[in-house]
Amino acid sequence: MFTKNVVTTLGMLLLALQSYAQFHFSGTVLDRQTQQPIAGATIRLQARGTHGAQSDKAGHFVIDHLQAATYQLTISFVGYGTFRKEIKL
């Protein structure tokens, strides 16, 4: 009985520690030719779920509370081609 409770408790502690291993992903969206920031671009990270943000007037964005995983990054904005890249956090 004691061993079973210890194993269960250790398992729950490991899950709790894993949930604290969170990352954030940030960057700046720029026009490739002019190097000017693009405000309002949509940034998505897809893995098991979808996380997203929009770039601010300086082109900056931040996506918080990400788990370690391989994500499909997609950046899109009207009038521009869609950028896609696989990233690992």
C-alpha cells in the first residue's frame, strides 16, 4: 500500500514538473524586400493544438505557454505569400 502511494505520488510530481517546462516563441514579421515591419500578420503554431498571435504595429509577436514539441509555423498576411516552416521547441 505504501509503495503504491509513493509511485502514484512520484508519477503525479513528474507530470507536474513536466507541465512547468513551458516555452514562449517570439519574433518580428518583416517585409523581405523593404525590411519594414508588418502589423496584423497572423502567426500560428500547430502541433497537438493550435496556438496563435498577431503581430503588433512594430511587427512583434509572442506566443506563450508552449510545450516542448515539433510545431508547424505558419505566418500569413493579405497580399503576401504564406510562410511555413517546421520548428522544434
